[in-house]
Amino acid sequence: MPDLYTRVVNHDVGQRIADLVGLPKPAVLRRHEPGQTLAAGPVVVTDGATGGTLAATAREALAAAGVEVHDDLADAQDVPRYAGLVFDASGLATTSDLAALHDTFHTTIRRLGASSRVVVLGRVPAECDDPATHAAQRSLEGFVRSIGKELRAGGTANLVEVAADAASGLAAPLRFLVSARSAFVSGQRLTVSAPSGTAAADPERPHDGRVAVVTGAARGIGAAIADTLARDGATVVCVDLPSAGDGLATVANRVGGTALQLDITAADAGAVLVDHVARRHGHLDTMVHNAGVARDKTIAGMDRARWDLVLGVNLGAIEAIDETLLRTDAGRAVLGADPRIVCVSSMSGIAGNRGQSNYATSKAGVIGHVAALADDVAAVGGTINAVAPGFIETEMTGAMPVATRELGRRLNSLSQGGLPVDVAEAIGFLAWPDADGVNGTTLRVCGQNLLGA
């Protein structure tokens, strides 16, 4: 549920007061609900007559997902509002070519509806040998970040860079970014680095038949992840400390999964987890490393115990469990044919945060862990990625002082905090079977933080 301020300014009296005083007016975001159409209306897919190579793939993927696709802007003149605009910028090769961005968006951005989705498709700049092409493609990130700050009524803008010969891997990221599942993802760059070898799954139950492990599942974001994966068809193994046993059992029962009380920092945690999954479920398809702790102090006042605890839970335990999964006979035996590993990092690991040197260090290390293991996981047919949440409405943020909490909520392009389900939806997407073109990356779920984004 949106915070109180967001609810107030979305009613007549509150809206008039906000307009009068000049206060921000965050929109109530469109979030995914079962049975919901992928897009709330037609989506225009165009290359602006620039010779892009990805528009046809984008049209096919969206049409297959039930979206009403308009091939160019002229086709949509009678539509009051578009639900989305996908612009294929892969053909832009010079500074002069970038004028196509202005020409397209100048005339269409006012015609985008509430919670609209803008997705710009480009090439991986590092793959462009020509300096002018490299510069033109690199320019897209600045453009998308700016558009994300100009959209109103809950709109988002994101960039998808597609590597050479990887166009078939575009479908899953495009479906996610155009849908309501990506409500709190904006101003981000996502790279499709490999083609997809998997057909699109049932959009309502993309995790059908898959077994997922979620650590830290007893409450908060972890519980939302378990709920979301189960909603989408997964059998979920819910893992948390014995001290969280009651909450853990509640979540496991709610999602129809199993509960495993486990200290993930124990030396044998990986082996215990693998044994539980092998005995109860037979295989493991998705491993979600969500468990984490914070023990905040400035570095001058931080004792070594606080440092060691946070680094051990937030990073060391992930490394040890993944080592068990990827390097031991028992771990490899339990992994499914296309395993997905998703880790929860944090915007603190990207931008840093006063009094969180231990936490930020651990969460930056998670990003490094994901990047370093990408090739190894790909070698067994899988992917490893991370999400980096920004300000999310949880019990922890709810306990903040009012002024600090309000500042955290408003310092992003959507002017509000995200919900645990926003993080869960991003994790669910990265664990889709046909999201196999995305590997070794970190996706920020932060509403486009205005600091460190």
C-alpha cells in the first residue's frame, strides 16, 4: 500500500494543496496482479526510421505476450494515451543520428499515459569499433536517465543494451520492463549478453515446476519473494534462523512450501541446504540469497564484531553456499538444468552510506561476486544476477525517524518508497527460464535514486 502522503495527494483536496504549495505528487503505481494484461494499452515500437535492427524482435515478443503493438507513431494518432513506447536506437551511429531521439520523444512523451513504460533498445557500446558509434550508443544512457526524471504519473524509462547475436535474449527483459512488474525500476541499464535458448514460459506461471530456495524468508522482502515465486508457480524452500521459526513456518505454510531453520553462516550450511532440497524436492532451480543484517556505526565507533557479523552474513555466507552448489558433487547433482542464482545487494553498495561502511562493503562485494561467477554459472547452463534495492517500505525503514524516512521516500524519480513486492518481482524476472540472456549484472530497484543512481 502507498505511504500516507502518496494516498493524500492522490485525492482531490490533497492534490490541490500540493499544487498550491508546490509539493511533490507521487502517483499510485500500477503493479502486477494475476490475470492482468501485460500493458494497460497499446505500445508503440519504432526505430524512428534510423535503421535499427531490434524493432522487429521487440514487436514479435510483445505481440506474443498479448500486447497491442503499433508499428509506428502514425498508426496511433487516434489513441488518447499510449501504455508504452519502445524505441529501437540500435541504428544510431553518429552524433547527428541522435536527433532521432529528440524528434520521436518531443512529439510523443506527452501522449504517454499513467504508469507508462519507455524502453530504449541499443547496442553494447564496448562492441562498437567505430568511435562515433561507440559514443552515440553510450549517449543513450544519459538520455534514458533524463527521460526517467521527466515522465509523470508513475512512468518509467529504461535502457536495454543487446550484444551482437543476442537479439533472441531480448524478449524476457522487454516483457518485464513493459509490464507492471517493473513499477519501481526506472533509469536503469540492463544488458542482454547472450541469446536465449529457452521458449517463453506461461506468463502467469513462469516458475511452474521449479524449486526455489529463499533465505531470510520469515518476513519483509524475503517473505514477499517467497509469495511472488509461489504465486508464479514455484515450490519454495523458506530458510531463516531458528529464532525466526514461527514467522518462517507461517510463510512456508502460506506459500505451500517447506521451512528450513538454518544459520547460513554455519560451516555446514551449504551441505545442510543441499541435503534438504535433495531429500524433499529432488532438484534446485532458483537460489535467492536474500538474508542480510545491518549493524550501523561510523567506522570510528564500530567494533570488529559488528564488522565481522555483517560481512559474514551478507557476503561470506553467499560465497560459501554458492561454492557448495557449484563445486561439490552433491551441489551439482541437485542443480536443475538451467539454474538461476539471484543475490540481494543494495544501493548502499553502490553509493555508500554514512554509518554503514560494513553494510556497504558487503553489498558491493555481492555485486562483485555476481560478476565474477557469471561465466562459471553459465558453464552449467545457468545465470547469476543481483538486485540492488533503494528505499523500500519495510519494518526497518518504518522505524526510522520521520524526517529521515520522508527524505528517503522522496529522493527518487517516483517520489516514493518501493514495496517489498517490487524487489520480489525483479528477482522473479531474473529467475525466469527465458531470462537466460541476462547474466552477471545488477539491476537496481530504486525508483531511480537521485543519489548514486
